[in-house]
Amino acid sequence: MSTRHRLGPHRDPAVDQAVLEAARHLLTERGYAAASIDAIATRAGVSRPAIYRRWPSKAHLIAQAVFPDVGADVVADDIYAEIRKVVRGTIQLFSAPAAREAMPGLMADMRADSSLYRKLSARMDTPTRHELADYLQADDEATPHTDPNTLLDTIAGAALFALCIRNIDDLDSFADSLENLLLYGLVGKPADQPPV
């Protein structure tokens, strides 16, 4: 007869998955405020202590549920392709129903808990900021002194507002419009269009 140890460093990945899935469903069905630890635990069929052993707060749990770790990205050919990739990836991330419901509450919680922002930033936006910086430095045609932080903030801010506040549905048109604004400015022309 085997003995199952309940204490110690081992974590059951099935419990993690059940909790994260329950959080996503509750966000979509009821919104951020109603997706409480109690409600998530009940939906996942686990105890509150099981959740708190894994995440220090509801906000940390929700952040992992809606922003899972992503694998290695495809390497873009140039700054134009990189910006298009970042725009499309950011829109895809924020357009998920659970993310749309979570972001307003998560933003408030991130202001109150700087450790939450640091964890999310280290996993998601810091690598992208470094990649953008590398592409900007390597591209002779890029506007001099373009700040990669401002560039990513512009992409994320526009996507966040359009998807979570304006609640747009035409993602492709929005992505095209944002790409054109970022790549060609207010008066420039796309490379494939001749000047008038």
C-alpha cells in the first residue's frame, strides 16, 4: 500500500489547472469582483488553503489565469515585422473574454501591490521591451531616439483601451489602423503606397 504525502514541496498540476480554469470561467461569467477566492475554490473543487499555498492573492491568481506564460516567439525580419507581431500579440492577449473582464480590476490591484506588476512585467513586457530596443538600434530607417518603452506603452495602452473600455470587436481593422499609425505616423505613407 503506497503512502501519499500531502505536505511538502510537491504541487499537483491538476489542482493548478482546475483553479486557473475556474478563475477564467468565473471572470467571463460574473466579472472580476465576483471572481472571489471562495467562488474560485468552490468552482475548482479545492479548498481556500490550497489556493493560498499557490498564489498570495486573488490578483496574482487572476494574473496567471489570464496571462499564462508564452513560449518563444517567432523572430521578426525587421522593426516593421516586429511591431506588427507585438501589435497582433497584444491584441490577441487582451481580446480574450477573461482578460477583458480582468484588466480593469487587475490594474487597480497592481497600483496597490507593486510585486504583482513586477511579476507580470518580468514575465511579459520586459522581454518585449528589450526585443524592441534591439530592433530599433539595428534598423537604420527607424526614427532616431525612439524609446522602446514608449512604443510598447503605446501599443499596450491602445489595445487595453480599445478592447477593455471601448469593447471593440473588429480586431483586424483595429490592428491594421494601429500598425499604420505606429509605422507611418500621421502624415507618412506605407512603403507600398506611392506619394501623392
